[in-house]
Amino acid sequence: MLVIVGKMPVKPDREAEVLAVTTRMATASRAEVGCISYRFYSSLEEPNTIFAFEEWESEEALTFHFQTEHMKEFRQALTELVAGRGEIKRYEIQSVEPLRVGNR
């Protein structure tokens, strides 16, 4: 499994547009074959910062994702909405299991 985590500073006066663009992107991406999850989150500690969290079944699914029309539209829309350079990290996960804390 591949996990992609992104962080983007957004312009404070463009929050409604950011919400619309990210909602469209998440909905379209979750419909793709190989997408396990795709979500955007607002930071509680950093105003005007959003995070992306994605899980993909394979490299092929992620490669296809980057070639979709909704990705092209998303990238184009971001040029007007971001307030600086973002960060994107990719993690390759070998196994996933529930975290057990204490006796649970």
C-alpha cells in the first residue's frame, strides 16, 4: 500500500473555493480503482493550512491517478488558491493492523 500525505498553505480569503475544489477532487479520486481512501483536512494548529491523506493499493493505481482529468483540473485550480509551497510525502507500507492500546 502507498500512503501520500500533503500539506498546503492556502490563501485566507479563498476558503470557500478551497473547500469546493478539494471536495470535488476527493470525490472523484475515491471513485478510482485502487483508491483505498482520499481525504482533506484543515489544520487545527496552523491557520489556512490543509492536509491531504491518501491510501492507494498499488503504484499502478497512483500512476493512473496522476494522469486523470480531475488531477489536472485540481492542479490548475491550486495555482490560484495556495499561498506558498506545499509538501508532499510518499510512504510505502508493508503491513497494516489495528493498533492495540492497553487491554483493548
